[in-house]
Amino acid sequence: MLELRGKAVADAHKTILQEKMTSIGEGVITMAILLVGDDHGANMYADFMEKTAKNFGYGFVRKQLPATATNEEVFAALTDLNNDDAVHGILPLMPMPKHIDTEALIDALNPKKDIDGLTTHNIGLVTAGKGGFAPCTAKACIAILDHYGIPLEGKHVVVIGRSQVIGKPVALMALERHATVSICHSRTADLASHVREADIVIAAAGRAHMITDNMVKSGAVVIDVGINELDGKTVGDVDYAAVSKVASAITPVPGGVGSVTTTMMLEAVFEAYHA
């Protein structure tokens, strides 16, 4: 069984990106995060991305508003970032306070700075196979398969989860690579029977250990996107200990898709700079 560790993938992509950065210099390319409120997870991620971006040589703007900020104030902050030519990529962090119209906010984001493929504009381009920014977690799944030499062409890929940020886009990206794709979700009848047909399983439903060893055929490749808390530990959507005994390759959680997602974000900011 091959463990598909994300660090090797991330390091390979960072090496290529760093080579491209040598002619640009530090602080020229800038990413921004828009953060509203005091959600612990969002603040931790903002801290992490700031450290990561600065260590890589990017400039970084952290625009943070209190939980009491009005809808108008949040939209004004986004407009400032949209209009700032020194900012190349923007990531609005979720969750935001309930009184903020996040759907309208996302579609107010400049598509050319939408580094995580959130806007309807970029979703449309990805759906049509015409480029655009795809969500970074979806790109990370494909990057892992590519790095470890696992082909998609002609394979049956079963995606569990239908979100706009992972399930749908990764299914479309696999389809672009000539895979046959099935999308399953919480209301799929007899989920196990569908998963057993998969050559490649991409689990992105957000439910701890929902994919068990009796659901995965021998030799399948398993990409686990899930990040869940179970008995005080961070686990994926896949029961790693059991499924790793039947799969030919599997991503661990933590240590798999997440570390690659960050690198995909850095690449997206670089692409936005050149757009």
C-alpha cells in the first residue's frame, strides 16, 4: 500500500514556483485575506496563511473586521481590496457572522483575484472547461494523483460530496482527464454499492469515517479530503486503519490533501499576478 503523503507533492510544486519567483523578487506579489468576526478556526487559518505567504516571499494584507461590522462595511472592505492594484489574490474566509450576505459578497469578489474559485464566474469557466480559478482543494486532489503517477483516463472515479468547493469541481476536473465520474452524496441510495465500483474514491462529505473497508474494492486509490474531529483526534471521511488494508494507495489525515491545498493557493496567487 502506497501512502500518498502531501508533503512530497507540496514540496515539488513549491520548488517549481520558487524558481519562477527568482526573477520577481520578494514582496511584489501580494495576497489578501478578508476576515470578519472572531471564529477561532478562521483566525488560525489566517495566521497560518500569513506566515506561509510571507515565508514564500509574498506580500500579505490581512483585512479584519469585528463581528459587529455591517454588511455595508464588509462589502466596502472587499471593494477596497478589489480596487487595490497591489493586491493580486483575495480569499474571503468563512464562516462569517450570520448577518453578512456571504453569497452576494463572494459574487462581488473580482473574479481575476478569486484565487479559490468561489465566484459564479470562475465556477462557470471551470464547468465549461475554459480555465478560470478552480477551488484549491479540488486542485490538490488532482495534483496528488499526478505526482504519484496515478492516471485518471479510463478510470471510474466516485466522488462522495457535492459541494461547490470540492465535490463538484473535482468531479469536473476528473471528467476533463477522461475519467468516468459518479457523484454521490448524503441522499444516495446504497452508497456502498457505488463506492465499490470505484477505481478512485474521492471522499469529501465531511463525515468522520463514513467510508469503511467493506465499501472499497481491493486495489482502489483513495483520496480523503475530510477533516473531522473524532474522540479528540483529527480524522478523515475514510477509516484509514481499515481501508489502508484493501486500498493500493491512500492519503492520510492529517498529512494528505490539506498540505497540498496551501501550495495550490500560492500557485493561484502567482497566476493571478500574471493574469
